[in-house]
Amino acid sequence: MVRAWFINEEDLDEDRLERENAKLQFIDPETLTKTTGVVVQAFGTDMDGANKSVDSVKNERGYSYEDCLEIMPDADNLEKLMQKFATEHLHDEEETRFVLDGSTYFDVRSKDDTWIRVEVTKGDLIIVPPGLYHRLTLTKPKLIKLRRLFLVKPSWTSFNRPDADNLDCRRDQDDGDPTSTSRNIYIPSIMEVSKKKNRWHFKLSYFLVN
Ligand SMILES: [Fe+2]
């Protein structure tokens, strides 16, 4: 089940969340999409069915690449990873994640620059639009397994705040309609063709269409 609520800048204490659950100002998924452009969907915990639903989303949105990220509580580099994820940043491509196991918080900026915390758990999908500042915090017990979906093979590029303020994708986010489904379109172009063991291989480059 996806939950979202407003938080203060310093509101990162999970125990406080448990103590003050009743006081949280929750936002429904439709309002979340209207105010931030973030799309969330709960596909349930029957993972066969849920993964098939994600496959449909993958086809609909034209994702051509995916991988799996798994972080365990005893990971050697856990602190370093958490620090990296918790840094406020954005991407020039949408960030799409499906939770296979565990849970995590995506904090996303609202129109008035306050934080909205989006909790995603097993079976939930989240799409963060390009140009929207966000950060990720692992919930206890620091376990997460995600399908990560990309339009093209990922460059893993993230832009931290405030360096990203002048990027085109950021201006799009500020000026555009947050419910718009428009996004960067990449057109593949064949750069090299070769034949190995009777099979053709194509090396592709992708060009951004404005
Ligand atoms: Fe990100």
C-alpha cells in the first residue's frame, strides 16, 4: 500500500512517525500526482500478477532497459549508500521503481518546496518525473529489492541541489503541467553493424528529441 504525507525538513525520525502516526497529514495518490507529477500504483503482493502489471507499464511507457537493486541490512557499504540516496537530487529522465521486497521512503518536493514523504512497500510502483527534486531513505530494517526501469540504458547520472536548478528538465518541472505525461523522447540511431557467429549485432546511440 502506498502512503504519502507532508514532513518537516528535520522530520526523519522513524520512531517519531510511529508515535505521531495519527497526526500525519496524508495525501491521496491522485493529489500527489496533481501536485508533484509523481505517479504511484499498488499492484498487490501476488508478485507474479504484480510483475505482469509492471511489464505492461514497461511496454506502455517504452522502457527498454531494467535491472534489479538489492540492499541487505548487513551490506558493507550500507552507510555510504544511504548517504548517497539521502542527498537531494534530480534526473533528466523519469525514475521508475517497483518494490519486489522491503520498503523505502521517497521524499519529493511539493510545488511550494516542502517535502512530501512517499512510502512504497512490496508490490508498489513509483514514477518520479524528470526535474523533480527527491531523495530516498531506507526504512527499518534497511532491506529493499527494486526493479529499476529505464527508457534507455542508464547513465546513472543524478544532479544535486542547487547545481541542478538551471537544468532544462528542472525548468520544465517548474513551468509545466505536473500531470502531463510528456517526457524526453530518445530516438535510437544505428552507429555500427557487425556479424558475429552468424548473428547481427547493432551498436546504438540515442538522441534526445526536443
Ligand atoms: Fe534519484
